[in-house]
Amino acid sequence: MSAFEFFFSFYGLLLGLSVAVIATGLATAIQHRKKIRIGWLTPLLALFVGLDIASFWDSAWVNFRHLPFSYGMLIAGLAIALVYFIAASLVFPHDLDDGQSLDDHFWANKKVVLLLTIAANVIGVAVMAIANIGRDGGVTIINGYLMNLAFYVLLVAPAAFARRSRLFAILIGFHIAVYLVIAGLSAVAPNNMFANAYGEPAAEAPR
């Protein structure tokens, strides 16, 4: 096992737990669909958080493969993954009562969830900037990350403070659409640098 494989197994496990928390919350809500009102706000938030986590999984693969293993890299990955796990844990309520509406839980926790995803992205971009400083074209890659972070914050921050469901849906729905378009491009042309969650250079083909 290489140093990166060791790190990625740890990082991937933690991010996988976040996805599992979202999936468990959704499955529980569907199981109790006759007793509660699910609505569409919480599932939309869950979809966004899940896609956001997947984008970080992708970025870790691209940016950390060339780095030697270090305790600092492990701690950085732990910090990002823990922030995501807390955000994912707040998407769905842990206890469901008869007649409960998930919209109430959504409005009580949506801001915290989205601010946590912003925090995870800020930490992630800082770590990825450090990881790319010594690479060929590193400045261009870092500038790309900063532009993407600005785009991310411009959409997610207003959604975090939005008091109207339509505004939230427009902002987060647009970001989800971007993620899905990128996913489609990456499936059709995996070696295209634009078919990547953050626009970084595509991974080299395995030899």
C-alpha cells in the first residue's frame, strides 16, 4: 500500500460515513412517509451536500496523489471530513414524531449545514493550494480553485441565509445542476480537464 492509498483509505472512509448518514436519514424518512411530511426542501439539501462531498473525494484523488504521506495531511483530511460529517448529520432529524414536517427541521438547521459546507470548502481549498504550490502550473491551478471557491460562496452563502424556499431552491438547484453537468462531462470525457469538479488537470491514465 502506497502512502497515498493509506491516506485515501482513511479520508474516503470518513467522507463515506457522511454519505451514509445522509442515506440513513433519507431512508428513515421514506420509511415513515405515512406519518411525517417529507416535503422537498430537505431532500434538495441532502442532494447538494452529497454531491459536494463527492466533489471533495474527486479533488483529493487529483491533488494529493503526488504528495508524500505526512501527519499534517492526515489531520487536514480529518478536519475536512469531520466538518462534512457534522453537516451531513444535521440534514435529517435523528428522531421522527408522528405528524412532523421535515420543513421545520430544515429551516432550523439549513443555515448551519450550509455554513459548515462553506467552511469545509475553505479549508479544502487552502490545503489544495498548499498541495499545488510546487507543481508545474501550480499558480494557475490555485487561481482556478480560488475562482471556484468565490463562485461557491456566492451561491451557497445567500442560500444559507435565505428565508424563502424559492430563493433557496434557485441558488442550490443551480449549484446541483453544475455538479450534475460536470459529472456527465467526466463520464463522457474523463481525461478532459473541464470534466472535473474543480477544473484541475485530469489524472494521468494508469500505466
